[in-house]
Amino acid sequence: MVWKMAARKIKDRLLRRRRALITSPLEWQMTAAPVQHPVIPVMAERGGTQLQTPRPTLLVDSREQNPFNFSRFQGWFAGIEKKALQLGDYSIAGLEDICVVERKDLSDLIHSCTTERIAFVKRLKLMAAYPHRLLVVTSTLSQMKSPYAHTNVDPNRTMQFLVATLAGLQVPFLFSETHELGEELVASYLYQVHLYHWLESHDYGRFLSDNDL
């Protein structure tokens, strides 16, 4: 009996040691180190053969303050032009009526959700009518949910405004940790909106490759 209890204690100690070798996923830490952007965001192919698809022209609203800089992605686009867009801050030439991207930094978002709420809601309702619409916030979700300096606006109010925008108007939003990541996110989104539209318009179907997206 004594040797069984001793053996059980030894087994328990071994199990505890083994468990310690594998940390809980909640304890995993990741160091942010974004890699260089790809040469081309995605490629379309049919039957294993790459399609020769045209490059779009990216449009930047000429009234946009502190606009994204897309010069790094010139290989993705035929050109990058500034013009006064009817809605939003970024789009694709020829698709201005179906594609719109609105960018907000955190201070602008807070202002738009409070002082300029009526005007912002009107813009969001117009965006909701576009087949391709996206709201990009150049901030982290945790920053948006934290107390704001120099204002008594409740972060929960901003959070619920965005959720209502998603649930009520079906306008999706994304957070970007840095300005540079926001640039890549928007550039890739606009590139792919154009690519899918081109594929569908030329009877290739709305997918990049066989049995894939």
C-alpha cells in the first residue's frame, strides 16, 4: 500500500512538471514585427495558370487631411491620383460609385461620434448604400476603449457607436495599430475590390482560384 502511494506521488510530480513545459495560450506573448508587404497582394488564376489582370488606379480625396501615403505600393497600382471624391477618403477609379473607404484617427472618431454626430451618421448611411464600404480607424481597439485625455467622453459610447454602425448599417470597421499598417490594409482592400470586380465582369466568376476564395 505504501509503495502505491509513493508511486502515485511520483506520477503526480511528473505530470505537474510536464504541464509546466507547455504554457497556457493566455500566457503566450507575441512581439509585433510586421514583415515587408508582398510584391502583389493576391493573384488570380484559373486551372493553375495566372491571369493577366490590369492594375487599378487608386484615388485619394484631395480634401483628406493627413492622408495615407501609398507610394510604397506603386507596384500594386497603375497610378495614384488625388481628386475630390463624392464620399469617403479613398476609392478606385471607375468604381467610385460602388467602393468607398473612410479613414478616422482616434481624435477624429471621437469628435465625429459626439460633436459632429449628425453629419457623421449621414455619411455612414450613404456609405451603407455602397456594395463595398469600409471604415478604418488608425488606432488600437484597446486605446479606443481606454479613458481619453482632455475630454470626458465615455469610451463605451464610442465603442457602442461603432458596433451600432456594424449591426445597424452593416458598415464594417477595422482598427489599425499604426498609420503604416493602415496604409497597407486600405491599399490591399482597394486592390482586391478591383480584382474581384474585374474577374466577375469578365465572366471568370467571383473567386481568385479554383476551390479557393
